Amino acid sequence: MAPLSRPVRPGTQRICGTPGRRDAGPSALAATSRAALAQARTTAMAEALREQGDRRRSTYREMMDCAHAFNEVTWQIDDVDVARDRETRYRLLTRMYERIGPAIGNMNKATHEVRLDGPAEVSAAAERVRQMARRVQPLLKALIGDDSPEQRQDYDAAYLEFRDAYATFIHLAREALEVKNAEG
């Protein structure tokens, strides 16, 4: 019976059972190992960045949902404005005040999540949104017993600060989610 392998020419070695290939030597194997390691690191980094982006997008979306829920409460001030009598205004403002607390509570939780996912600028913007929402709450309560123009101006000014903070948050969140190319 004939041997299963072919004879090896002088000056060559078997590599991985393949006759006739010259041994690449230790430096070639080290280069191949370094290239494989670099590729594995690049792949792992790309996957980590993708996961980070997905996590941030989800966290930012939750913050935006909470801010929108807060807005849904504050927009009811339009109903208060068209109410014909003090009793109806009182009832609408009281209902708004009862709903604004849970909306701010959810926003607090969402802000803490944004803090974990960052980056710092987006985290600071989310905190500003939360603080401005918290500023609106006592001014809304003050409207329940006082429908003076000064109280309403204070409420409106605080709401505008909230809205501006929210717009800043959206802008910074969008920037944080943008994929930057190698040159920029």
C-alpha cells in the first residue's frame, strides 16, 4: 500500500500537513497574529459603539417621551384660559397639578438614565430639562388660588425656559447620536 502523503522536497517542511510549502517562520506567524488581533479589536470596538448608540437612542427617546408627557399636562393651560368661570378654572388647574407630579417623577427617572449613558453635555441638558420642569410645578400650584396676571407671567416664563431647555436637549442628543467619519 502506498503512503498517504507525498514525499517532501529537500529544504521544505510540512506546515499544517501540506507538503511542499516553505515554513514562513516565526516573524510571519507573529504578523498574522497581530493582524488577527487588530481585526478582532476593531470588530469588538465597532460592536461596542453600536451597542452604546442603541442604548443612548433608547434612553434619549425615553427622556423625550417623558418631556412630551409633561407638555401634555402643561398644554392644558389653554383649556384654563377659555374656561368661563372660576370654578372650572380651579378644577382644570387642580387636575393639571395632580398630573404634573407623576410626569415629573417619570422625567426624574429618565434623567438618571441619561446620566448613565452620557455623554456629559447631553446629561447636563437632561438635568436642565428636569430642573425647569420642577420649576413649573409650584408655579402651576400658585395659579390655582391666584389668577393674577403676575402669577400667569411667572408660569409662562418658567414654561418657556423648560421648552428652551428641552430644545437644547434634543439638539445635543441628536449630535451625540451622529456617526462621525474618520476625518471629522
